[in-house]
Amino acid sequence: MEYVDGTAAKIMLAIRPGDSIRRIAQKIDGSYSWVYDWVERLEEAGFIRRDDGLYVESYDVRDSYYDIVAAISRSAPLSIDGGYVIPHFAGMPFAYTKIDGVYVWTHGGYQIARGHDDYPIFIQVADRDIERWVAFFDEFGIPNTIEERLDATEYEGTVSYVLFPTSEDITREWVDGNPVVPLDKTIDHMLDYRVNYEPALEMIADEYDRDIDASHADPRLNA
């Protein structure tokens, strides 16, 4: 029973071959020291191993954690913070995009068009995985849809997922432990809806030293 613990479960479910302890801590929104302690305990138990990164050794144990976490998720409302952890348990590549691309690249500094009672999370996924993603979120009891956000009146709870399938390879970068579409694609999205993202464009231009005209005039119109 000593391994029936939320942190242990999240570590086992979030590990992808070669992940560092720091990346796992970022994925599950946990402290490095606490995750490090649990990694040592899970390694001593033979559930994982460290070999220039972390690897799952016991998939039976991992599957048991998966079943427990899915059952809890179906029984209790998912928090917004938890909404950024759950996708890491799916075992499929993804990247935050659209509104969440901006949210991640600004380190949570810019938020738009959602609130504490209606919080869709936007992720890019591979075409070939779309049915598995839908099945995954359904198993966890979390509302999800493809390309169009759900109306808040259509479901209970706060968090939902909007999936954007792509036939291209998912190119992603890691920011604060979150996989996100490249900055250039995020900027393109912001420019397409510039009136909504003006403050965020200023933040991006300052932090990443990008030459973005932060005025309301779209520089592409003057090209």
C-alpha cells in the first residue's frame, strides 16, 4: 500500500522513454525534490529504472495506476491545473496549440476566451491517433471534441479538450515542461486574430527578441 500515492501514479503514467526527472516534475506540476524522492522509491521497487533517463520496467503496475487514475477522473471534476497533466498520460504525441500555444509561450501570462467555469484546452494531435485520443478522454470521463469547442451548457465540469488533428508530423518545443507548437506557428495564429492578442504579441516580442510590430497595424498588410 505504500505505493498507492498520487505522485507515484502520475510519475508512472507520465514517463516517456528517456525523460529526465526534471521533465517529469514539470509534466505533473510537482516539485523536483518530491518527484526525485519518488523516483528513487519506484526504482527500488523495480517499477522503473534510470539509465540515462527514466524507463518503465513494470507495465502491469503502470496499467494498474492508469485504471485507478481513470476511475478517479470519472468520479471527480478535473481541475484546470490537472487539465494540463492528463494528456501526458495518453502515451501519444501532442502539442498545445491555438489559445494554449499563446498561453504556454507566455508562461501562462496571457489568457483569453475562457474562464473558471468553461475552460477548453486546445491540443494538436496526429490524424492516425484521433480515435485513440477520443477513447482516452472518454475513458477518463472528460468532454472532448474535434476542432470546435463545446458549448459550456453541453457538459458538466470545467475542463474540456478540443483536438486539432494533423496529417503532418507533430513538431513541438518544450516550454516549462509543456509540449507546444513552434513559436512561429503561434505567432501566425496571433497575427490572424491580432486584435485579441495585441498584449501577448508585445510579451512575445520582448521575451524572445522577435521583430513583431506590436501596433494594431498588421505589418503583413504593408508588405
